[in-house]
Amino acid sequence: MKILDLFIAAFIPVLKVLLLTALGLFLALDRIDILGDLARQHLNKVVFFVFNPALVGSSLADHITAEGIGMLWFMPLNILITYIVGSSLGWIVLKTTKAPYDLWGLVLGCCAAGNLGNMLFIIIPAICKERGSPFGDADACYRQGMVYSALSMAIGAIYMWSYVYNIVRIYSSCTNSEGEKLDNSTENITPMEETTEKLSNSRMRPLLPLNGCSAVQLLEKIKQCFQTFATKFNLRKLFAPSTIAAIIGFMVGIIPEFRKLLIGEHAPLRVVEGSASLLGEASIPTVTLIVGANLLRGLKGTRIQLSLIIGVIVIRYIALPLLGVGIVKGAIHFGFVKSDPLYQFVLLLQFALPPAVNIGTMTQLFRAGESEYSVIMLWTYALASFSLTFWTTFFMWLVK
């Protein structure tokens, strides 16, 4: 297979992203003002609460099955490795550059979290349909690619909103003089409540004596402990909407009774899954437009250090992909990864993606680091056209 065919197959999906991003930038211009600050804030909430959960849940429910999930066990571990390695390298960059403390959460998040959802849902189907694709039949490649992309987005959403979200929240709360006010103002729109309050400030009910207590007293003691835990760690807000949608999607896809009820042409409640899929399809173009609109701030410039931008670029486009080749090849050697070339390609591509766009949603929710995030996005996504094309071409050649 010619390298030129692989290059074209890799460049077309990236070009689609660039065109949508450019459109978002155009709509955010002052003389157009369709995607202004207020519009982006409201649209981010719609994406956060509606579009992303619908996409994650419907994709998993439709493509994940009990038979196939056992073959994909390495993918969650692979994504976790990208987060751990990325944040570790990001911490080194922060220490080396002596970056301002209020930017630590933003930089760590950009180094740790790649765009596992939107980019894969754009790149994989486009590559499968390209003439130079090394992955065989286009329809079979598309179906299997959607399974990998859906699982990648679901796992990425869990890590994103349980790990990166808390990093951004903690650093923005610690450094912003109005952190308490921001936390209170976003109480109804964020997926977690503040859980770092000291236990010494809590009022715990006195526990009953342990010695000689009856069964009723023991149950009362357990109830009191659970109430204390639930008070400090609000379980209802422990998961983001996308995480909850991922759990529901797994249940529908894996449990046969649910699957027969919701999935398929003859399913009694197929209209529910169809409606969720319709909403989910709006997520990718909407978030890509928001990314383009956020880049407008990056064009105006901010106080962020050039060394931080270079550090994020080096980590995401050089260090992580090179480490990813070694990690995935090692997993293949030890038999942890099946021989499917498309599966191996997705695992490799997870190391080479630009920073996650949902970090922008987090910065807007907390009103912290928005302009700095825009500058990082401007440069990383501007260079993504070259980096992604190169690494995608190389990965396809490596696994074909």
C-alpha cells in the first residue's frame, strides 16, 4: 500500500475538523456574534447535560455487547496510562517552567486528557471509508470502529470527570479569590460538590457504645456512619452526566433483556434509543464549533508563558505518541491485545490526540483559565493538522 494513500486517508478526517473549527471561529467574530461568550456558556451546558450523555449512552448501548466487551479489557487500562503518563509529564513541565499556581490545573488537564470522543468519532469512520484504508471492508470497519470509539469516549468521560475535573476545580478554588462564590454559583451545574472540607468541621452524631450492643443498636450505628459519609460525599453528584450515561449504555448493551427492549428494528422502545442517537449526533459538530469559537480568545493573546505552550505540545504530540508505541507493542507482545489491526490503531491513536475540548467546558463552568485555555487550544489544534496526519499515517503503516 502506498504511503501517499495512507497520508490522504489520514489527512481527510483532520481537514473536516479544521473546517468545522474555522466555522466556529468565524461565528464568534464580533461582527457576526453568533457564538459570543454568553452563547458559548449556554451551549456548553447543553453539551454537558444533553448532547455528550446522549452520544455516549446511545453509542455504547448500540455497539457494546456482552460477547465483545471481554476482548476490549485493555482499552480502559490503555486510556488510564495516557492520563497517568500525561499528567506526570505535565507536572515535570510545571516544575521546570515555574508556572503560576493558578494554571497548574489547566496544564495538567491538557497534558493528561486527549480528545478521546470527538476526534475518534470523526477520524475512524472517515478512515474506514477512504480508498487507501488498510482496514478492509468499509462497512465492517465502520461498525467495529464505532464500537472502539464509543468505548473510548465512555472510558475517557469517566476519567475526565472523575480525575481532570477535580484537578481543575481544586486549583481554581485554591487560587481564585472568589473561589467559594464560583463553587456556590455552579452548584447546580457541576457534577460534583466540594468534598475537601475538613472533617473536623462536621457535626457527627454520637455513636452508641460498641460493647454489648444489640442488633438494633448495631444497625443504628451503621446507619449513622452511612449518613455521615453521604453528607460529606454527595453520592448524587459523584458522577457527571456522561459517566451516568456510560453506565446506562453498558447496562443496555450487555444485559440481553434491556437490549431486546431498546435496540433493534423490532424493539418495543426503539424510539427511545433513536431519540438519544439523534441528540448524540449533535455533540460532535457542536463541540467542534465551540472549540473554534474559543480560539478567538487565543488570537488576542494572554499572559500564559510560551514555555508552557511548548511543553504541552511536546508532551501531547511527541512524548506520548512515542511512549504509546512502546506500550501498545509491549501489550501485543505479551498477548494482552488482540490481533485486530483497527483495535491496535485506536489504542495507538489514543496517545496522539490533541487536548480534550471538555477542559474548556470546565474552565467556563469555574470562570478560571478560559483565556489561557484558548491559547493552548489555538496552538495545539493548529499543529494537530500536521501532527495527527503524521502519526495517523505512521500508525496505519505500523499495524497494516
